[in-house]
Amino acid sequence: MSEIIIRRMTAEDVEAVYAIECEAFSLPWSKAALMSEMRENPVARYLVALEDGILIGYAGIHIILDEGHITNIAVSRNKRGKGIGTMLLTALLQYAANLGVVYATLEVRVSNEAALKMYANKGFIKVHVRKKYYEDNGEDAYLMVFDQLPPAQDDFSEAETITI
């Protein structure tokens, strides 16, 4: 496997992220919703993973005060099972910690064994079942929480999030 680069997502990444979103989820976010996350949502932060310049995965979080709510993590179908999702999750949690997050939450389908294993291995715990959470098939979701974020990096800085 080539070196994986993880960086902040930009509006120029939306097309490739949308393609992965459609591969990964039965109810994908629209391109317009993804673009809105990039340009209009002040609490949204997204990272992308690239291999040889090709976007192969992404992860997002909404940060409100000291809470981070993970919105999406997805990897290209042909790159799954290689630890890229875990790399994205680790980078996202570091990024969130750098911005003052002390705990993270997420929902995940009860049937998504790969994601559940990744989250459990990272230290997320199931705290609740959200009944009939998913609109496409009425599937339940586990609400999971993580409070073992790494220390903030002293040299961290970021440019303004919203560029209009």
C-alpha cells in the first residue's frame, strides 16, 4: 500500500466524496449537502484520505463547544479492510481534540459489524439504542460515546472554516 495522506477536505473534494458516499450508504448525503458542510456550516470539519493523489475516504464531525458528533466515515469499496477508516477516525479525533473536544458521539447501524468493531477497538462504548433510526429500512442505531481523546497538539492551527 502506498503512503496515505490525510488532510482537511475542501469544496473541490465534494465530487469524489459524494461518489464514496453513494458507495457506502443507502441514504447518501447529496452533493449540495456536502457542499453546504464545506461552505456554510460553521461547526463542520471534514478530513479526506488520499493515496497516490486519489481520494479514497473521508470523515466528518460537527463540533459544538466541547462535544464532537461524528457524522460520516466512509472508505472506497476497493480500499476497505486496510485500516484506512481507523486512520481517518484517529486523525479526526486528534483534530477534534485540537479544537477543544472532550468527548465524541456517533450513531451506527446495529448491523454494521465492521464499523462497530472499529469503534469498539478505538474505545467507543454503546450507551443507547435509537429505535428505527434509519429511514431507509427502520433499522436501529447504537449511540456510541468516546471520551479518551488525545491531548491537543501545541502546534495546531487552522484557517477560517467558512470561505464565502
